[in-house]
Amino acid sequence: MKNSSKLFVGLATGGYVGFIPFAPGTFGSVLGIPLFYFMSSLPLPASFSFMIVFILFSVWVAGQGEKSLKAKDPGCIVIDEIAGMGVTFFAVPFNIYLAIIGFIVFRFFDILKPFPVNYLEKRFTGGLGVVIDDVAAGIMSNMVLQIVLLVMK
């Protein structure tokens, strides 16, 4: 494997976390929690800009990872879960309770893939196809967290 392929595989698999033999998506989602913590310290426009750039980067890396691994949306690619977790926690203040709730809700939507998550997963291919369903699951999870925040006030 060429060095560039190794780099893309390393990035796409979250530093090879995606090669954990059981529940790689769950472990990949855990990697999104530090991203959430970092984003919570940024002003909202900066957090939004960071999220957009990270999603675009994830699409590119996931596409290159698929090519390097010679597989369509392999389970070991977890950068999509990291991006989905970032979307889940966008504009959400950091605390351990919200981190746990958001993690569980994101995994629920990511695993069950209700509409439109399942539609997007089937509709797109390449890096976009790998990432877009997790972004949709993240949007749905973020909406749940926003409701939780409203109820907590």
C-alpha cells in the first residue's frame, strides 16, 4: 500500500479505531466527543464553519479511504461517525449528561437509519454516500438535543 493510501486509511478509520473487530462505528462515535468538546468552546459562527469544513474533509477522506481499501462503505471507515457526532453536538453546550444522551441518540439513528437517513445512504455513492447518512443522523440527533435543552430550561 502506498504511503498516501496508508494516510487515507489512517484518517478514514479514525487512527485505525475502525479496525476494532466489534462495533467499530460505536468506537468511532466516541472519537467525536473530543470534537464536541472543542466545538463547544468556539463562537457559533466559527463552530459552524469548522463543522462544514470537517464534513467536506470527511467526504474527501472517506472517498479516498474506499479507494484505498477497495471496498464500498466498509465498516472500518469511521470518519463519518465522527462527522455525525460533530453535527449532533453543534450549538449544544458541553456537559457529560448531554454528551451521553447525544451519543446514545446518534447511535440509535445511525444504526436504525430511519427515513431520510436510509434514503440518503442508498441514494449517494463514494465519500458523500459514506458521510451523508451520518450527517442526517446527526441532524436528527441535534434536534432531539435541542428539545432536551428546551425542556431543561
